[in-house]
Amino acid sequence: MGESILVVDDDPDIARFVEVNLRSAGYDVSVAGDGEEALERATEIRPDLVLLDVMMPHLDGFEVAQRLRKNPQTANTSIIMLTAKALSSDKVTGLQSGADDYIIKPFDPIELLARVKGTLRRAKEMRNLSPLTGLPGNIRIQEEIERQVREHRPFAVLYVDLDNFKTYNDKYGFVRGDRLIQGTARMIQDAVMANDPGGFVGHVGGDDFVAMVEPETAEDVAKRVCERFDQDRSLYYEDEDLDRGFVRMEDRKGVEQDIPLVTVSVGIATTSKRAFAHYGEAVAVATEMKQFAKRDGGSSYAVDRRAP
């Protein structure tokens, strides 16, 4: 079955009309006749989307939307309000209640399906984004690399990783650690945009990133990331640590250790030297090159130049 949708309307004819059209489009549809039933069914089936009538007795759509948003089990469910009113105040109230979109009755089946598809697509895209950086996450990264492989396109994968980041987090705290991650994401985006505007940047998680660009621009992107990171590093450290060139911290046994400042390492795998059969192969080579880059000390990159 397709994505699940809960239709909530106290008019059985309208509910049936919507249900039939959504089922014919391949969606898994459930129906509720009032607000209380809607809340029970939503908690039970955890739908991807709720089509919610505004004007219902006892519990109107606005209140149902607010309760869905407050419930951790349904907080991320998409909501489209169905309303017979075209007043701006009703639209605003619906959006403030937590709705993602609204449709004014009477509506055309084509418009209904278009709104449903658009809302579900946006929700899927949001789930696949890193909440910290807003960049595409693992699913989108894999899809993008697999698409390039499948279409036999020339490409380069850059695996970007921060060195000594755990020590930074321990010394300065998670809030400043998150800022460093976000700053690194912007540096990579800027470098890709400057060299290959059609490139792709994703956030694997933590301090790991992946970029995809044309093979001939890969080294320029990596070099720019390394240079920019070293230039901006002073924004994230206290002066005393910058002056020393390292962070002094105690280990678990209370022994002081001098840990180098955070640097960036970039591993590059490119189709210039070999063809990749699948996503995992390209990432494995880029990861291996990243480990070579880490050996150099400081911010650096390494390119796979080996023949297959």
C-alpha cells in the first residue's frame, strides 16, 4: 500500500468522495467521522497525512490539529485542513493550529490530489534533512550517488570529516560544537557553489559530510574547504587555545593532555580513474582517502589516483 491518509469529515458523502479519489491514486485511506474518533484513529494508525474538516460538532478541526501537534505520536503528521470558508482569518487560524496546507470546499479531485502529493513530498524531504544543518541526510546522499552510478555520469565524491572534534565538544560544549558543525556545512556549500553550482552537499551526521561535484572541480573544492576552515577556525576558539595551538585537557585519570586544534580532512573518489559499480564502493574509496588525508596533520585532502 501507499502512504497512509486519515480523512476526517462529519459529512459521510464528502468523506466517501475523498476516500475513493485517494484510494484510486494508490493511498491507504482510513476515515473518521468526528474529532474524537480522529484523534483515536491517528494515534492508532500514525498516518502520514490527515485531511481534516474544519467545521465539525463538539470538536472542530482547529482543536483536533492542535491536539495532533501536541501528541508526540502524531506531532510530525502532515495536516491539510478542509474548509468551506475562504476567509483569511480561517486560513490563518488553521495554519496557526498546525496545518501544513488548506483546501477550500468545493474542491476539484485534481486539486485535492495535487495538494496531497505536494504536502507528502515536502514532508518526506524534510524527514530526509539533517535537523542541525538543513542538508540532505543519509537517504538522499545514497540516492544521489546511486543515481550518478546508474546513469553512468562522471562524478567525484568528497568525504569531509573534522579531526579532534570530540575534544572540542568536551572542552567547549555541545552548543558551540553545533555551531562549528553548522559553520563547516556553510563552508562546504560555499566551496561547491563557487566551483560547481550544480553540485550536491549532504550531512552524513555528526562531523561527517559528503559532497558530489564534477571530477575536474573536486580538488579545487577540497582545497577551498581546507583553506576556509583554517581561516575561520579562530571564530570558534578562545584566544589562549589559539595562541598555544592546542587544547589542554585532563583525561579520565586526571592527567593533562595537549590535543591539537580541530582540522578538516577530505577524501576524494572520482570516476576519472575508475568506474563505480554501486554507492558503497564510491563511499568506501572516499573514506579510505580521508584516512590518508588525516595522516598529513593539519587540514588536508587526498585523492584516489590509483588505476582499478
